[in-house]
Amino acid sequence: MSGWMTYLTGRRDPKQSARDAIVGLRQQLQMIEKKEDYLTKKIEEELKKAKANAVSNKAVATQALRRKKATEQELDRLAGQRLQLESQINTLESANLNAETMAAMKKASDALEVIHKHADITKVDETMQRIQEQRDIANEIADAISGPPISELDEDDLKQELADLEQEQLDERLAGADHVPVHIPPGAHSVARPIAVEDDEETQLRELQAALAM
């Protein structure tokens, strides 16, 4: 669509409108800067002419100073216009940036709304509960295929293993006791007496038999 048709219909892209305005302002700013350079040089020339004729021709010098003064006034006006243009450019650029930022944020907000549209907190809680249930099932399966836990081992096997260890310790002690001299009364038979494993009644009977044999 041409610029003229756009103007007639009044339908313009805000971003493009801002860009066009910024371009126009910068072009005008360049023209003002060029004019300022021209006026600055003119002021310098008029000042030189005034100095050159200050003694010999005061009328010429005076006219030169008048032109210099008028040119300085015009230069001041251009400086004010330049500041206004620069301010408008900055405002438009900021507004354009703000508009683009808002557009990006709106897109992000719309995307979040779509994502969360079917994800209310109740469904989220239900989903997390199902996930936890599946984790529990997975843990139970892992425990089942890895073998029975220690608490479920055969208690009889544990008791037998403990008894074997106890007997092994007793055998080691008795083997060490064989190397220790023991006084045996005359007439008494040399009998290995596992005192550690006999009860008190049997021990007393053996001591009585040994006393009678003396």
C-alpha cells in the first residue's frame, strides 16, 4: 500500500509510523547541522571583516558586526530547533522500544495462558499423586526382584549359624586347654572335662568321684 493510500485509509502500522517519523526527524536534524556549520563560518568571516576595517573604515566594520550579530541570533534559533528534534527522536525511540517490549511481553503472556489453560491446580495435584503412586509401585517391584529382605530370612538358619560359631569358639578354647598341665589324683582316669559346657550338677558329681578315689 502506498503512502498516499495509507494516509487516506488512516490504517498504518504503529512501528512503521514510528520509524518513518524518526527518519524524517534525523533528516531534518542533518539539514540544521549543515546550516549551523554554514552560519558558524559566516560569523567568522564577518568578524574578520570587522577587524580588518575597524580603523580604516568604521562603517564597513559596523555593518560586518551587525551581520555577525544577526547570524549569531539565527544560529541560536537553529540550536534550539536542533535540541527539540533530538528530544523528539529520543522520545520516539523510547516509545518504539517500549511498544516492542510490551508486544514481546504480551506474546509471552499469551503463551503462558495457553500452557496453563488446561493445567489447573487440582489436575496438577492429581498428576503428582499418580506419579508418586507409580514410583511406589516401581520401588516395590525393584524390592521384589532383588531378593527377600534380611528380616525374612529363615530364623532356623540364623540360629544354626550362631550355634556353629559358638561351638567353634569352644573348640578353640578346649584345644588351648590341652596344653596346660592338670593334676590328676592317683587312680583317677585321665578324662578331658569340658567344664565350660557341663552344668553344675555334673561338675559336683565328678568332684565327688575324684575325692572317693583318693
